[in-house]
Amino acid sequence: MSPLMQARLQRFKQNRLGFGCFIVFALIFILSLAAELIANDKPLLVKYENSLYMPVFKAYPETTFGGVFETEAEYKDPAVQQLIQDQGWAIWPLIEYSYQSPNLELAVPVPSPPTSDNWLGTDDQGRDVLARILYGLRVSMLFGFALTLASAALGIIVGAIQGYYGGWVDLLGQRILEVWGGLPMLFMVMILVSMFSPSVYWLFLIMLLFGWPTLVGLVRAEFLRARNFDYVRAARSLGVSDRTIMFRHILPNAMSSSLSQLPFMLTANITALTALDFLGYGLPPDAASLGELLLQGKNNLNAPWLALSGFFTLAIVLSLLIYIGEATRDAFDPRRQ
């Protein structure tokens, strides 16, 4: 790591609010990655007749535990639980529900209020709200991370080409960006998504079409400024290829402004995915989604725990990202060096 990057990292750590938010966000992200180990309708570990089984990672037929069916064991079934208890024991996750498994033992109509069994209540299909939030956070964060990295890569490449070559390349690129940027992104994504069957991959590609111009302007400006520097002219005179000059010599010096924008891009992508899910144009219906939880809150005003759970989840995660982005921007600010 270069001394400049070490100094930037040190400035980031000195921002207590931003660094603290980064730690909290990292913990939330790690917990969401381990969602199957925290919220699941299958035991983490089962001991049966002196053998150990891990149903979370592998499917076992009911006959493995003395049952009669060849299909996968239904571990919430009292009969299967009794078979396991007679010959061993089972360790369950902290939340004994997955994002799709309903609570079949509810004594009240759904959506049911928070109880000791369902800490944040259930939705209108009897599914545990906390489990859906945990799985939905993972989907939103992973989707946002992938979309942010892909958009940043495309934006950096396009901005580098425009700024380095200038002239007609830059002029034509700017006119295309003006037309593309004038399109209403949300409505275009809704129209394009509705033309295909719901799929995470189609949604990713369609949102990528409208997300890549974010960094083009910053990278273009840095390359326009740096292309006439002495070290660039010296490299040209020595016969170094344009690609090597662009991505080995100029790009590392232009990355500071781009890196400081990544948390804000991630925030925008998570918000856009949630908005599309809320409008019914996002992830497939069977996927865990924060937007779908907000939609249920809108449709079930008599169950305020649905809207409050989705609102506070989004508010906390997006606020953490905003503070992380501000700390990153301050750390990369050349005026603070």
C-alpha cells in the first residue's frame, strides 16, 4: 500500500462517525451472509443414532430419521421431531423460520403482531418478518454491490476513453451521454422489465444500462487534465501503448474521486431496487425483498409492524452508507492532505 493510500486510510479511521458506521455496516452484511445459520426452518445440527447430520447444508430424506417418506424431511413436523428426539437431539437456529416458511401454529389471523416466537410479527402469508428482513438485506446488498462494481467499471472505461482521446471521441460521447441521461431511468426500467419474465439477471442487466454513466464525468475530467502531463508525454515518446498509459499511469491517479463515490452509488442502487420491488417490477415474487415488505405495510395498514420494520431497516442501512460515503469523500479530499 502506497504512503498516500495509508494516509487516506488513516484519515478515514480518524472520522469516528464514518468509521463506526463502517463497522456496523460490515457486521450487518456479515450477519446477512450467514442468514441460513440464523433464520432457518431446518436444524443446524442433528444427532441421530450416533450419527451427525447438517440439514442446513444437505437435504436428507425422512427415512434417514426413521420415517416412511423418501422425500426431504419436514423438520417442523411434530412426528419428525419426535423421531429425532427418541434417538438423538437437534440444535435449531436462533430464528426457527426461513424467509418462505409460514408459522402454521398461529392462533390469530395474519398478519400477526410481534410475539416471542415471531419477534417482528408475520406478514400477510404468515412468514416471519425478521427472517425476511435478514434474507432481503442479503439480496439487496449483494445485488447493490455487484451493480455498483459493474457500473463503476463501465463508467471508468468510457470516461477514460473520452478524456484521453478528446476531440471527436469526447464530443460524440458527451452527446450520447446527454441523450442517455435525459431518459427517465425508473420508467424505462419498468417498461423493459415488464417485457421479460421476472429474473434477477435481466433486472441486473437492465439497471446496468442506466447506471454506468454515474462515474463517466469524474473520470473524463481527470483524464482530460492528466493527458498533457509531462509523464504522459514522456511515456508516449517512449512508445508506450495508449492502453498502458491510460490504465497503468493515469487511472491510479484518477481513482480517488471515483472511489469516494462508490458508497453513494451503492446507496442509490439499493434504493432503486427497493423502489422497483415496491412497484412490482423488481425481483421475482418468491424472493425476499425489502420493497415487498414495504408494499405489504402499505396494503395492511392495520399491521404497522410491517411498514415500521421495512422503514427502519432501510433507514438504518442507507444512513450508514451515507456516513461512510462522507467519511470516504473527506479521506480522499486532496485539500485535507
